[in-house]
Amino acid sequence: MNKSFRYISISHNTASTLQREKYHISEEEKVALTTLICDSFNDISGLFILATCNRTEVYFEATNTTSNAVLDVLMNFKSVTNPEAEKPLFNSSNDTKDSIKHLLEVSSGLASLVFGDAEIISQIKKAHQFSMAHKLQGSLLERALQAVFKTHKRISNETDFRDGTTSVAYKSLKVIRQSFDSASVKSKKILFIGAGDIVKQLFKYNSKFNFTNIYIANRSEEKAIILSQTNKCKTYPWANVLSNNFDDFDVIISAASNCPNLINTINPLIKKTLLIDLAVPCNINKELAKQNDIIFHDLDSISVELEETKENRLAATNEVNTIIFEEINSYNEWLEGASLRALLAACKINLNNKLQNYFDTPLEESEINLVTNQVMKKLIVNNQISASSKVIDSLISQEISLLNLKQ
């Protein structure tokens, strides 16, 4: 059986934040899950794990292993007690063409919770680097990812789909501006929790908002200090975060990895406090939303399309779909030629082996290569790649005779 490119996916399209955070894969877990999958299925030659705030997906290429089998391993890895009840939360395919289409729609931002999200491509690049580091590119997977990067470049260069900003970080900062009066909003005391990509994006986009009273807290004090120095803000002790000491802050944006229910209590309030949870698993206990004077947002609520970019992006959707269609066709043409390339390679190896043992006195390497290439040309021109051994032996004899005459 030929290899197929396959996938499993849980995302905002199929599951709530609480449901999908159960399947989020941390960087540490990626190594363990990769090892488990490869040990469980020896026919998997390519593996790619994409874990973002809004989706967890596993792409792989295999001859026999099905997407359902990989999903079983993932659920066992995550200690799911009732897997059959949760399988409907996943989309999957064992068909190469369906899988490449899904990947291109995800990577383009068409399938993102934030429509047109441009940040997804950096997350895909990071996942690609992980696959390469573990020598798990695979031919089908590597070709698919090259199609992803080409599609991304074409969308950026040929359409208006990338115009405007649709980052959840940007939108979180915009929510701050919308939640407080314009006279005081820029001086509000803001705490960023975490030091990963989202927090770096918060600092990046703050150039558009100019909030000046920002603090950062992170488990690694060194990372917090580096970000504070780079972005001219102050650090806040991680011990205070763990003890839920947030009395003075007007805004808390939490995006710390692997810190479920990091924030469980906010002391009785005398002022309005904005809590924004951008983490998976969630950092902030949703029960806090019931308290008076707390405004609460999570990834689902923060990811409503920005009104100023929606119109342009929707208008460019047809162009994006056309580019994706063209790149899918290009991938499929390459895929359909793969079996022929494999057949040609096998035929050439067979010819080379025959010539290695053709005479008691072996031919020179250059002579073997010359005869092999000449026979291959005749087989291709005459459409005889699958010719019988007798026909191939005859062609070899002819080429060796010509070679002897020349000498």
C-alpha cells in the first residue's frame, strides 16, 4: 500500500475552550507524544504536531496506520476516561488530498478562530523545525509544508488578505482601550503573565496603543527581566502571582503555559478590573467572571473579528481560495508523479545491479553509469519501464556492444 498523508484535529470549530484545552500539547509533551506515536507505529515516516491556543492537530504519513489509531494514542496519552464520547470533537482524514487541503486552509488563516490570523504561520514554522530536529519530515509531509510556505507567500504578495491586524494580542489591547474611559486608560496598571509568543506580541502591538504602566511576571525571572528591559516596563514577582496578590492592577492578561487555574481569587474589589485569559489550558478560573466589577474574556470571546479588517479579508477570500486550489493541484500533480519516480528509481537500481555482475571482470563505474543511463532512456522513450527481464537484458547487451565498438 502507498503512503498517505493523514491528520487528526480538534479546534474551535468542533470544541469549546474547556474541551480543547484538555488536548493541548506543551513543548515538553511534544517529545513524549512523538516518541510514543513512533514507537507504536513503525510505518509512520513523517510526523508534525501543531498545538496552538485554538487547535491541536497531528499530521502524519503512513502506509497502514489510520487517523483513528493515532487519535486513540493521543487520548490514551491524555488519560481520557471516555474516549468514544469525545471522538466527535475531532475532525480527521486518511486521504492525502483532503489532508493537504485542510492544512492549507489552517495555515492560510481561513480556518482560524481569528479570521485570517497571520500568527499561525510562525507556529507552523516552529512545529516544522521540531519535525526536522527529530528527522520526521517524510516526503509527503515535507512537500505539504513547502506548499504551506509558498501559499503563505502568495497570499501576502497577491491579495489584501493580510492587510490589517487580527492577532488575539492586538485585540486584547484593544479591549483594554474599549473597557476604560479615554482619559485614564493609558495610565491603567497592567500585568502581563507569561513570556511566550503571545506576551511578546502584546509588547509588539503596544506601540499602537502606548500603554505606559505595564508589569510582567513569569516563572523564569530571567525571561521576565529580559522582556522588561527590552520593552521598558517593570517586573512583578512570580510569588505574588502564585499567591494571587493582584490588588493594585486594573488589567491582567494571562498567557502562561501549563498553568491551569493559576488565578483563582481576586480580593473584594473597589474598582473595575479587566481579566483576559489567553492561555491553554486556561490560567484564570472562570468563576471569577461572576464577581461584581470584573470584566472577563477568554480566547473565544476575545476572538471576534476586528471590524476594520473583516471587510477587506472577506473580499479577498475568493482570491485566497483560488491560490489554495492552485497549490493543491500542484501538490496533487507532484503526488501523482511520485509512483512513477519510485518506479524509475527502482528500475535504475535494478539495471545498476545487473551491470555490477554482468562480467567476471566488472565494468568501470563510469561505464556502468553510461550503460545504465542509455538503457533508461530507451525504456522511457519506448514506455517500457515495466519491461520484462528478457527485454532489459537485451537492451543491456546492445549498449555494451556499442560501448565495446567505441573502445
